[in-house]
Amino acid sequence: MSPALPAAYAVPFAELALANVVREYPNAPAHLYAGPEELVAPRTLHPAFYGGYDWHSTVHMHWLLVRLMRRFSSTGDLPATLTTRIREVLDTHLTPENIGVEAAYLRGRPHFERPYGWAWLIALAGECRALATPDGNRWAEALAPGVAAVGDLLGAWMPKATYPVRHGVHNNSAFGLGLILDAGGAAGLPAQVLDAAADRLRAWFTDDHDAPAHWEPSGQDFLSPALVEADAMRRVLPAAEFRTWIAAFLPDLVSAEPDSTLLVPPTVSDHADPQIGHLLGLTLSRAAALRSIAGALPDGPARTALLASAEAHLTLGLPTVSSGDFSSDHWLATYAALALDTAPGH
């Protein structure tokens, strides 16, 4: 598969991710402290995923490093010295001992990072396996206990998840399960877990229609609730059925209404505000979803409008990926890679 991710981003994204995954502070733990004995350094609780500001961000920055290796190590666009540095960090973090601690932590706290962090752990494991090298296979094997933990946690949670979480932030159900469906097979999740995830998405969303997209965005969204739902349903419906579904769910989008709020990049009034700054990520996640959805539509005005909007969102978001402000630098590059590595119309 030819990479859609331009080679010009290989080195800057790799340098950014390397700096993130080993930076322990500042740190925003999502840990519920049972007592003062748990007041320990982040790397004590999370020996693999202690950096990157928070757990899910360091997990997906590890994913970014492996994705860059897969795309560019053999092309010369990722220099050998930089590849060696990436390999050394991953060899240090992704060990059976470290992942054993991480897996035990997940099992002991079944609500932790559900489903967003779970999904990124599955994506990381799947990317390691897709690397198809001795290094990638070794890291994937080390991650296997984490994958098994997430599989068991998903199996326990999904039957109880009567309603989806639709907010445009981390706990969005459609985004998490969509990412799990993309990577779960390569990561080694059991087929019954993946089937259950697809069934859950259909149960949640098949009857949806006339999404209130004019309410978007919310003030701290980094995901579009409507677009990530549509992108999730793209994964689980036959092509013709999806086209019928999205015409009912997002009629303005499918009719290529030029003033559809989903096609207009958001205004980001303060890039340094950690919550308002989420909207920078929205520009990138929207671009990825718009490109994916466009690929499921026939040639015509709607497909053209979605692809043009994706480019407009990228034009706004890409220059903000590396600003020197850790509140955004710790995560935006992953979403830039997701958007850029989604080939337009595919």
C-alpha cells in the first residue's frame, strides 16, 4: 500500500513523538487514589506509558512512532539514526514486564480509559503486527496481555452499554469502537469481540436520522459526533445500505449544502487553552472522517464537497501540530497522521 502520509512529515512527527513518550511531566493522571501510598511517580503506575501528558496520548504517540517506521523506514525518509532511536525507546517501553503491569492496571480498573485509551492500545498492537518485522512482532507479543485485557473488558462492557456516548471528546463510543474495528484483527482481538463491537454500533446507530449537525462544534470537541458516527457506520454497513443510511442521517452533507456546519472549519480563538485547543484536533479528525466517508460515496457533488472540506480543515490544522506548547504538542501529530494517511476518496 502506497502511503498517503507525505514523507515531509516523517522526521518532524517522529521527533515530536519521541520527545513526548519519554517526557514524564507535566502529567495529568486519571488515577483514582485509594490512599497516600499510591502517591507515586507516573512511571511507577505506568512503566510503559508514563509520558506524553496522559495515558492515552502516550499510547497513541507510540502508535505514531510505529506507523512512521512502517511507512518510511524502508524509503529512506526516516533516517537510520532516527529509526534506531525509535527502536531503542520502543524496546525499553514495550517489554513483557512493563505491559504486564499495564494490563494488570487495566483489569483492576475496568472504567479507566474506556473506550478511548483501550482503542489506542489495540491500534498500537495492530500497528506493531502490521510492521511485519522482527521488531514489530516482538512488540506485538509484548503487548498481547494488554490486548487480552482490553478484549475481556470490552466483552464485559458492551452488553451493558445500552446507550452510546455521543460527545465529541475521549469517551465517544463511535470513535473508540471504530478504531477497535480497524485494528482489532491485526492486534489479535477475538473475532467474537469484533463481531460484538460491530453489532453494538448497529444497535446504537442504525435508526438514527437527521443528526443535529448544526449544533456542532461544541466548545471543546476534538471529534465531530456526527462524522465519527457516520464513519463508524461506514465500517459496519454494506456500501449501498450505508449510502441510504447517511442520506437520512446527514441529508445536508449528502446534498452538499455549502453552509453545512460540518464542512466549515471551526474558529479556534485560543490555541493555548487546553480545552478550546481541542478544536485544533477537530480540524484534523474531521479531515480524516470526511476523507473516509467521501470514499464510500459515489462520484458527484457530495464527494467533491467532502474532499474539499477535508483539505480546508487540514490547511487550518496542520500548521498547529508543533507549536512548542505541550498542551497541544502532546497529541495533535497523531491526528494529523490519521488524516494525512487517509488517502482522499479511499
